[in-house]
Amino acid sequence: MKNGLAILAMLLVMSGAVLGEACSWAVGKQVALGAVLLFVALESGALLKGARIMLAVCLISSLAILTALPDAVGILSQALENAAFIIGLFAAVSLLREPAERSALVRRCGDLLIQQPPGRRFLVLSLGSLLISVVLNFGVLALLGPMTLNANTLEAAGGDPNVIRIRKQRMMSAVLQGFALMTVWSPLSVSFAVTQVAIPGLSWAMLVPLQMLLCALLLGLAWLVDHFTFRRYHRTDRIYPPQSWAPAGRLMLLVGTIVTAALTLSQLLAVRPVIGSMIIVPLSALIWLWVQDRGPLIGLAGRVCTSLPSYRNEYVLVGGAIFCGILATNLLEPATVTALLLRLALPPIAVMVLMVWTMMALARFGMPQIVTVTVLGHALAGLSAHGIQPLVMASGFMGGWALSACTTQVGAAVLAVARMSDVSISTVARLWNGRFVLCGALLLALWMLVLNSLLEK
């Protein structure tokens, strides 16, 4: 009974958020808001420590708002509506995990990625992780992580334990970095949705191609860092038989179809791309599962939705972060943030780079990117008159979000990779990915400088 109510509550969150945004239906937003509160009440007893801490922070922040501001109820309602929307997006995207994890095509692609020569393995693994994470999101770590670790045997390493250690670092870093780089460009990602909320008026038709180019640059940088760090370990200790790349091509076609359909629908409805994603992704999940099992649609829909309550911790962490970010923007007026940044007396591009680097540094020590992007994004309302380009800022935020996801010690992705690899969180965040993130921060600054110069012409 309780699980059924939780599933119903999350379905109401998704449908209410879509109707509220696509149809400007205020009742839909209120339904999503109420459904989120119901879901949290039902699942609060099953939350893990991190999610409980976030929930406590949300309650304390709410009390602070009620004490400090006259329009506290309206502010809390707005924050809850935004949190409900982000949770609805996360829930909708997560529906692809059930058919993807059961897919023979995805498994064949995973095997293909792993069975590559050393000089090519990192690039193929990171690119494959990036592609699969569009449909699997965090699930790509659970899919490719065990595959890479199981393939990393003493026999395959020629009896050398040091080769096993190096391979584990390289392959798991490739999987993590590929997943993180998905957030640079994908319209299905939470980072895309949050950035569009924080910086309104962005043209996704311009943003998506730019971010795809930035993603390619960062992916190339990741490969170069790996190549020059481990080139002395390159060896051919086994023969790798030629394999067909047809499964990878079919998966690319599948992902491209889902993304294209979401963007096309958003264009037809004149809504943000994430709204198209929230409509297309559940339908795609149901169709994908039907193609695999050919069962009754009602039964398949039930199977797809059964997993919704299992993401309770992610819902609270993601929704709580956007909730606190909205409250912070009301406690910190954009004019105040603008004044503080202008006191630096730096060129606009330097201010933008500093804002992105600040977001990355705060994420390294536990501040969720959602909070920082929301607060600094709202400050752009006052900074745009001083030469701050919203498109450059959005591109920088999304790039910095992806890079910091590889190094934050409280991030779900880093925690998952550390646990699977049986190493400390600090090892993954600092030793395995620190060099790439530092080089990426410099590349991102150069990217923002070039992009800003082109837009100013």
C-alpha cells in the first residue's frame, strides 16, 4: 500500500510538473508540490544519512525564511515548485533504467567497450559511458563499473598486480569522466534544466551545439591526460580480436532518436527542452520495454514505474539542493551579489571565469552545484548590463558542473566509483581525477574567453 502511494505520488509530481510548465497551469504546479511533500512523508523513514541531513537543512532554511522575510509563504511555495519540477525531471529520466538494464544491446555495447587495446580503451570507455549515461544516467556506473572490474583479471594483466591497479584507475576514471561529461550537453540532464531555470531566456538551439563542441574538447582533454600520464604502461599483453561496432551504432541511433524527439516536441510546444524530455522519455521507456518483452502495456507500465520510490535519496538530495538554492537567492538579493562582484574591478570575462571556478571549488568541499548555479545565475540579472554574457555564463556553469562532478567528495558518482573500486573517496576525487579537473578548468576558462570574444563582435 505504502509503495503504491509513493509510486502514485511520483507520477503526480511528473505529470503536474509537465502540465504546469507546458500549459502554464498553476494547479498542475500545486499538485506536483503537494505530491512531493506526500512522497517525502511516506519515504522519510527509509532515507540514508546524506538525504536526512539535506532534509534537515531544508527544514532549518524554511524556518529561517519564515522568520526573516514577510512573503515567506510565497517564497517557500516557489522553492517547492522548482524542487518538484527538478525531481519530476529526475524521475522521468530514471524510467529508462529498467529497459536499459535489461537490454541485450546495452550489454553488448558494454562488452565491446571493455575489449579494446590499451591505447584505445580509455577513449572508447569514456565515450561509451557518455553515450549510455544519456539513457541510464547514474545507472551507467552500475553497468560499466562491474564490467570493467570483472574484466581486469590477473591473467589478463599477464600476472602483474601493478598492471591491475593501473588498469582499474584508468578504466574507472574513464567511466566516471564519461558520465560527468554527459551533463555538459545533454538536454535530459539535471544540469541543463537547472541552468535554464537559473539563467532564463537562454536559446537552447544555440546552447546545445555549443555544449556538444565543449564536451568534445573536454573528452579529448581527458584522453590526452590519461595518455601522457600512463603512456609508459602501454603494453599489448594479449591479442584483441576484431569486433563489430554495429551494437554501438544502434545504441547511438537509439539515443539520438530520443534526444531528437524531445527537442522536436519542445519546439512544437514552444517549451523548454526538459519538458519535451519529461514527455518523451517515459514513452520511450515503455516502447523499449515492449519491444523486449511484448507484454501487455499496462503491466509493462507498472514494471517501469515500480523503481520510482527506489530513488528516494536522489530525489531529496537533488530537490533539496534546488530548494535551498531558491531560498538563498531570496536571502541574498541579486543586487547585493552584483555589487560584491563589481567591487572586484575585473573585466567581465574574468568575473565569469571566477564565478565558474568558485562553483567548482565549493563543490569540491561539499556545496551542491545546484545551489551555487542558482544563486550566481540569478545575479546575472544585474550583471548583464556590465558585459556579462548569459550564454557564456551558462556554458561555463555546465562545463564546471561536469568537471566538479569528478572531484567532489560528496558526489554520488564519486562515491559509487570509490565503493566499487574498493578505494577511498579521496583517491578517486584527488589522485585519479585531480589532474584532469585542473586542466579542464584551464581549458574551460580559455573556452569562455574565446566564446565571449565571438559574441561581442
